[in-house]
Amino acid sequence: MIETSTFWHQILDKGVQSLVKSLSDQEIIEMTEHYGTHNYHPAMVNVRAGQGVEVWDGNGKRYLDCIGVYSAMAHGHRNEAILNAVREQLDVLTVASRAVYTSEVALFLKGLAEYCHLDMVCPMNSGAEANETCIKLARKWAYTVKGVPDDQAEIIVCQDNFHGRTTTIIGFSTEKQYRDKFGPYGPGFKVIPFNDLEALEAAITPNTAAFFAEPIQAEGGIIIPEPGYMEKVRKLCTEKNVLLIWDEVQTGFCRTGKRMGWEHEDAKPDLLAVGKPLGGGIMPVSAAVGRKEVMDVFEFGDHGSTFGGNPLGAVVALTAMAQMEVEDFAGQAERKGSRMMKQIADLNLPEVKELRGRGLLLGIEVHEGVDAKKLGHLFLENGIITKQTRHRTFRMTPPIVITDSQIDEAVDKIKQTFSQL
């Protein structure tokens, strides 16, 4: 371990990477466990470097990153176009608060609004912040436009949702661990089953501000609603004067084979939460995007973020969206996802209960009784980084830039892993 007395001097004199290179993977793991809170249980690998779909540990072992930072790494590790945009911007301006105007942020607001086929943008940092912003917008819209009595607005959400881990959001989570010992929880949310139009209609009252859901429940186990569900939800919300909010933090930006997950049907939202791949695999960038009528309820001082809408993040996001559009990431995800899905299905693995997916958002659910913990370790031993999500489902969400040969290699490793069970 590094002596504290020389720690800061070494960083200034030699740089962080000199310290990194002096430590073994095991020392890094022990340091993390000693000084870091245990709110994550990482796979036992210390990632030292990454390029595209591939990452390496300190021993030089190569892995295929098939979790892709929970869908955030759409462009791959250290994407050259995005790195070049960052290098250029570092010589100009990095952070300036929204207390002033900046050229880069103006372009970002225009670009993101048009990319999402909506009107206005409220930039933030994390996906949870984007979702919290949508909640605030929906509530103020309910009071100032719809005429709901003060403090009576209701938002309808879905069972097995995942919208983040802030105190407001965990209050309407149905995952026991996310809620336990973090109460009391804020009121104003109704939970209904996902993919249940009748339950949604029955839950709507004159005080309902919004229906807030994911087009596909990614964290919930890659749960895809039945065809027509999203379109029927859109029609019902319009009929009942209820806002439709789609959380596209994990499903957005081409992951499912469309720009946004809702675009698989005629289900355009009033509010949209986006994040993860918007940061290009470089830094956190997120936003709430919506119709002008809803976004305009915010007045000066209603909401904000010190780093939300900074020039560096704006340039990263603009370059990320440009590459998605010019290089047809949506088409790539559709084609590559179909290839990967078919090859996994053709393995006919007896341990697999169901294979679900859309685009490059895939989930492999194993039967109850299969040792999922052991399976996770075997994936890692065989050079595949993935994690089990709820319901014994292993997600396969590699960068959209994955090549056909890398898909074939990943499927071979999946076959090898299951054979070792």
C-alpha cells in the first residue's frame, strides 16, 4: 500500500497512472474494499484498460465487456471520435454554470430536442436525476395546467420498475433491498403491474399527473411488453389528460434497434428521461426532454444542477449523438442483436428458461435451481463480463460497435460457460 505521507506528492509529481501501475490487481481490490462503501459487489476483476468492446486486467487477460456499463457504453471504450472532441474542448472551456450562456450547451439543447422529436431539454448528469426532473415537471404541470389540488398529484408507476436509487425513487420501488431501512417514503405514487392496460385505466383518477414507466424493463430482467401495449398507453393517457413519461435511460439511443424504445410503436411521450450512452462512455450526461407545454412550467430557480449542462458534457453528448446517427447505430443494434439472439438460441441450452431481447438489449434467464452465482464466476473465467439482474437473468448489452467476429466469440464463450456447469 502507498504511504499517506507521499501519496499526494506522487500524484502531483508523477501522475495518477504511475501509482496505478505500481499496484497489483489484488492491492486495488483490497484498497477498494477497505475505503469504499459496500453498496456494490463487483465481479472479481480489476479492469486496467479498455478499447472498443475489449477490456484487460492487470495480468493482461482480455475480456469482452458484455454488460457495457449497463447500456451506457454504446460507443465502446475510448471511442476515438469522442476522445478527439474532448481533447479539442479541453483547450477552450470545460465547465461554466447555467448562470451564463455557453455556445456548446445551446447546440446540445437543440441537438437533443430534435434527436428526441421533442421541444425542450433540461440537462442533468445521472439517469436518476433525469427521472427526478421528470417527476418534478409532471407534478408542477398537474398543479398549474391540469388543475390538480395542491399536494394531491399522483404518478402511476410499474411493479419491478427501476428508475434509480434516490430517496424519492426507491419509495415506489418494489425491490425489497432498494427500500429496506431507507424510509419514510414520500407519498404520491401508485404501483400497478407492468404490461397491464386495464390496471392502468383503473388506477387513473382526476388527480393523476402522469404514467411513468420503462418501454422495456431492463433492470427487471429484460421484460418486453406485448405488441401494441405502448401505443394503447399513449392513447389512454391522451384520453385521460395524463402525461406519459418514458424512462429511456437504459433503452434509449439505439440500444433496442430504434433511436428510442418507444419508437417501436406510436407512443411518443410528453416527457422523456435519457442518459447513459448520451455521455459517450466518457462522462455522465443526462436530461429530461419534453413537450414545450410541460417543460415551460419550470420558472427561474425551480430546478437546477451545477454540472447539468456544462460545455464539456455538451460536446461529448453532441458527438455521441452524431456518431449514432451518421453510423446508423439503430440499424447496427437491430442487425447485431438478431445475430447474437439467433446464435444463442441455436445453442439449445437446457439451463436456459427464456431468451429475451430487442436489438442489443438481451437477457438470458436460467431455470430456478441453476447455480447463477457459479455461472457468473464462470462467465468471468471465460472472459465475459456480465452481471445477473433480477429473476436469474444475465444481461448481454455489449457496445453497439461490437463486430460480428466478437459476437461469434462471445457466443462461443457463452456455450463454453454453460458446458462447465
